[in-house]
Amino acid sequence: MLKRILFLWASSMLFFCCSPVVVDRKSDKSDDIQIEKFDVPQNKKEIRKQSTIQEFPETFFYPVDKKIIRVGLLESKRINFKIDQGYRVLGTILKSGAYISDIYNGKLRILSGKRVLVSGEELVLEPEFKNSSFIIPSKKQGKGWHWEQKGNIPYNGEIIISKKGSTCLVVNKLDIEDYLKGVVPSEMPSKAGLEPLKAQAVLARTNAYHSIVEQNGKYDIFSDVYDQVFLGNLKRSDVSDLAVDLTKNEILTYEEQPIYVYFHAVSGGRTEKSSNVWNNVDLPYITPVWTTKTVPSLDLSNENDFKFYIENNFTSFFNLEKYNVDEGLSYLFKYYRWELRSSKKSIEARMSKKYKNIGKFKSIDILKRTSSGKVISIKINGDKGSYKVDGELSIRRILSDPPLYSSNFYYDVKGDDILFLGSGHGHGAGLCQSSAIGMAIEGRSYKEIVSLFYPGTKFSKVISK
């Protein structure tokens, strides 16, 4: 429960916890890996090489009562859905076709057109066949973010429709390993490669078991970016299924408990401490690590050092443009360094609606920047007053709509606009998914990748009691 409360409070996410749209393009590149040569900027501080992690903590076995998970899919007064290959509910077969579920006179019901087929206090839809699908049409993903999209999402397994106040709640009940085969390619594109997908599988499984331990309501975990994205069978592939199979039952633990799993799309060169993203959440295994190939002796909390880092070409694992990766990942290239514009008037309007009418925009004071370069406190000044805004996500949202890619930025005033110059995408805590792809291209295994981003954790195996 704590994990979901934290995410709802922060309203963060993903890729991927925040997932941009995957663009599927044919690649005409060669198979050779192209590694960028590091050109040390002159008259600046020294750098040192990052060491490759080779040793892993000893595995132990984590006992669990169940390996079934209940996934919240949708909550609404009226549920439109489709059936493919048949489901059985209260003795009635729902054949392939379109249906509606709602609440009438205090009871749930399922309709075909205007004809009521079944009604009851809870409706359990059991698949008639292995490939029977429950399809939610035009389901929104990433609402309010740069990657907002809609799609028809097919789900397998048992479906439970229950009442939650005056709304219908749809829950998918299925085996955890089957669930993961829908999560992994929803959070990381299959074109990322096997080792990054295996890393994502371990994290997703850890998140699932952690949620089972904490949840006691109608579902264990939700299917959105505030827990982890689950798009059923929409993006499943042979390689993502293989990543789940090859890491079966493997999770990350700290002090013999599944860890809180946080990850993001693209770091800005250095990952973030958990307490800098979520107040009072100080996790010893979510600490800043560099995602540059060499570690620059820069203090990114210092404005001059931060600008120097953004304006110079430091070689980074997350700079996927410098690798010969599948062009289906090309949408990630822009997050190595990016520019976004926001008008002064739009900032004034958001301030007035969310916080305070500051009048005509005058300036932004950056009050605090973390050791990872993230801005976590600003003051926005206008001709009618000023207002302090704290928190990386709140800052990203007030300065731009959709929000800034990350809070790793500085800004310039350009007439009636503010030009933001930055790096990275997401909150920056935990695994950098793009860096995982770059590290794997250079030969690192999924265990090496995961161990870098979650120091002090152990790889553990789940066993049934």
C-alpha cells in the first residue's frame, strides 16, 4: 500500500513508468556496435573510469503463500469491453462480441446492446479457452504525458467485475509469470534486447511480490504507471517471454524482503536519491550512481558545473544514438540532450490555477539542485508576487504542459518564451532503462546492470511455502 500511495502522491512514471510511444521503423544499419570516443573537455576537472561489477550477493529463498496476482485494469461507471473466443459468467457464455457492464438497482450487470444477460453482486468471467481474451477498447495510457495514447488492450485469464462505490472495478486474476509476460514489454520495448529485458523482468517480479505482500483490497497492483504498466498481450514477443522464463522466480531483496522498485526511462547522467524524489522515502539501495561511461569530477548541484555537463558531450550509456541500436528505439535518442519551450503566459496561467496569481511573469530562481543535477526547489516571480514550488514533478508540471521530460534543466529567456535545456526523462531514481540497453550492448549481464543501480540488494528465488 505504501508504494502505491507514494506513486499516487508523486503522480510520476514510465516509460516506460512513464512509457513513450515505440516507433517501429526498419533499420538499415550494420551489425557493428558503434561506440562513441570520449573527448575530455579541456580546462575542466579529471574523470575516472567506472568499474564493472562482477560479484553478486549470495542467493537466498523467499517463501510466499501464492503465485497468483490480481491486477486492477479499469474503474468506471460504465465498462465497454469485447470478448474473443468466449467467457463463462454465472452459467452464461459470452461469445465473441461487444458488451457493456454497469450498476443498476445496486447490482452489476452485463448487457449485449440493450439486453441484460446476467446480473449479480460480483461477476466472475472464466475463460472458455486458453486464448480467450477480454478486450478493453480505446484504453488510455499515459494521460497528460508526452506519450499519451489509446489502444485496444487484450487480457487473458480470469476477469472479475466488482462494485467499488458507484463504479465498476475490473480486475484480471492470473499467474504472476503470465502477468510478467505482459508487463515486461509494456515497460521496456522488446527491441531493447534480452539482457535489459531480463533486468526488467527481475524488477517487475520484485514489484509484483512486494505488492502482494502489502495489498489487502480487491486487487494487489494496478495496471498503470503508478504501479507498473500492464498492457496484457498487446506487446508480448518471443524475446520478452524468454526474458521472463530465463529469470523465473528471481527477485531482488534487501534484508530478506522484496525491495521497493523504482525505475525510469533515461537518466540525466546520474541517478537520483529516493528522498529527493519522494519526501521521507530514504531507501539505502536507491542512491545516486553515474550513468556516464567515465565519472566526471563535477558537482551537478553547482549551476556552472551543471551547465558545463549539459553543454559538453560526455559519453553516457544512456546516449543510445551513439550505439547501433534498432531504429525502433530512436524515439529515445532525443532524451540525451533536449530543448523544450514554454510561454510565459502559460506558466502564469498554470500558476494562477494551481497555486497563486503572480501576475505577469518576470523570472525563475533555482533555489536547490541535487547532486544529480535535478532541480527540486524554485521560486517563480511575477509583478504581483512570488511563489515557491518544491518537488521535481511539481516543478516539471508547472513549467510545461505536458510536463518537462525531467527536472535536469537550466533555462534561458527567449522573448515571450522560456527555453528549457536539459537531459534525461523521468524521475531519475533506480534503474535507468536506456542505460541498461547501452550497458548490455557493451557486454554487461542483467545481474551486473541491476547490481549497479540497486547496491546492497540480493538476487533471491521465490518458493512456495
